[in-house]
Amino acid sequence: LQYSDRQKNCAEKATAMRGLSIDDTLGKLLMATIDKLKIKKSERSNASSCVNNITAKVVTHLKQNVNWCKDIERLRTGSYYENVKICEPDEFDVMRSIPVDVALKRHPNKHALHRFLNEDKTIQASEMLSEFRDAVKEAVQKLPCRSKQTCIKKKPRCPAVTLEVKMEENGKTISIDFVLGLKVHRASWPDFTKDGFKIETWLGKKEKANMKHRPFYLVSKYEGKGHAEHDGTDAWRISFSHVEKEILKRHGHSKTCCEDVGYKCCQKECLKLLKYLLQQLKEDDSKSRKMSKFCSYHAKTTLLHACATRGTDSKWHTVNFVQHLRKCHLPNFFIPSHNLLRQASPSSCDFLANEIEFQLNNNFLIFS
């Protein structure tokens, strides 16, 4: 393999800045892996155009045909819009949010969602999601060439309405997850977030204050056992995906981080490598069962914690995720009382910790 001067310089800078003992062979391997994970501009453009076209038609249908969707908004979330998507642009998350106010329960008859209120004044997640799913299906049926290109998939335990689309340009299939959310405006975030979101020493107190004055989102959540939604209860999960996207866009301790004239950090590259490592392990049939409870969000949360406690590359440690796994405890970045590894067994956590340590000690053979 031939490496450009830029690639060599990036590898040398990353090594020097992080202060790690890393040989040139490993540096080249990691840079080559990162280069392999890049999405081609043509594929990105084609996929994005297709998603935007379909999304616009779905939104128009919802606004025209569903009374409580007249004010629906689009929120682009997920790894594609955070520029940390790897390999192919094959998955897109599109949140359709309905603006609500915390005073909705006091004036139910003045809001389009009043008919979804329970007796205790909470909003029925399952009923709203059912109507939303039916409306999206109707919109998809009106799309041109629907029978050849698109189909609706229902993922177990997932509230999203997933649309699979076959691309005309290359024959590849991409999936679009339409997620129903409530956009909540209030003076501050809920109290259970007060001990989380510690970005003061990373992005600054002013940036934190500005972000905490933004609305948060509630996404319908499956609760209960089994795969059927009616086996559980109405529930909403709080989402800060819009803040996560902003953080990853402004990820550097320096205001010029990763700009043309600024210092190039390795934070997003590290996230991509960790996501790829998890993906490779999941695709190994002999390891997939042990890996079933782990996802890319665990990798993103580890990155956020690492950046919050060590804002520059030179202060990073290679053991962050392993330590969380050994303890079976990875706090949600915004809600520290919520353990993201609560559903993973200790044996699965130890298995993944051992796999990561093996790769660290053997120059990441999995990338070779």
C-alpha cells in the first residue's frame, strides 16, 4: 500500500499528540482502516438525495392528512448527520417531532394532542405511534415506483417506522427510520440530568448553558417483555440526540479544532475505529451472541465521557471502554443514573473487554 504524505503526517501527529508508544506499522494500519471507512462522495450524494426526496413527500402527506401533524418538524439525527457514519450510507434516522408545552395537561382542549391524553394527563405513546405508522404507510404507498423500490419493515422492540429503499443507481438498499418524537419547551432540562452533561472543562460553561436552554425530545419507548408493544406500557424516552450532534460538530477543546487552519484531533477517527471494531465482532458468527447487547451508542457515549474528562488527545487513555465493561457500568452521558450496560450480562461485558484488550495488545489484527 502507498500512503500519501498527508496520511503519514496525520499518523505521526496523532501519535505525538497522544503521547502513546505506537509503532509505524500500527499507525499505518489504523490510518488505512480509517481511509477504508470513508464514504464515497457519490454514494453519500445519491443516498442523501433519495432520503431527502422521500422524507419531503412523507412530511407533506402527514401535514395534509393528519390533524395533529400540521406543525410537525424534521430533526436530522444519527451517525450520518454527525459525520461519523462508517463504510456505507445505508442507514438514516429522521425524527418527526411535534412541538408540545409542559402546560398541555392544563389546557388539553386547546392542543391537537388532547385526544391522546390518559386520565392521569400523560400522553398515550402507543396510540400516537400506531396512527403515525399508518400515516407513514399511506404516504409510502403514494410514492412513485413503490412496488419496485420501497417496503415497510417492523423491527421488534423498535418504535421507528423503517422504510427500506432500493437505490436505482447502484442497486443497494438503504433504510430510513422515521421516529416520532415530542419537542418539549421548558425553562430547563429535567432534574435527573443535573449531574450529567459535564462539558464545562471541555467545551466551556457558556456552551453548556446555551445548550441546556434548548428544548429536549421525548421518543415513544417500548416497555415490557416480549416483542409485542401491547405487552408493555405507554412510555416516553428522553432524547438529546440533537445535542449530541452539536457536541460532535464542536467536539474540540480549541475553537479551531479540525478547521483548515486549526489542530486536527483524532476524536472522531477513534469513534469510527471503535464502531468498526464492534461491527466486525458482531458479524463474526462465533461471537455474535455475546455481542447482541452492544451497539454503536455505547461507543459514542464512551467518546463523550473521554472528551469531557480529557479534552485533548494527549490526555487520552486506551482503557476507557474496557474499564466500563469490567464494571458493567456505562452511565448515560446526560442521565448518569441510567446505566447503558444494564441489559448486558457480566459474562458478555467481560467477553467484549477481553476482545478489546486482545486487539490492543496485538496491533488490532481484526483490522488487518
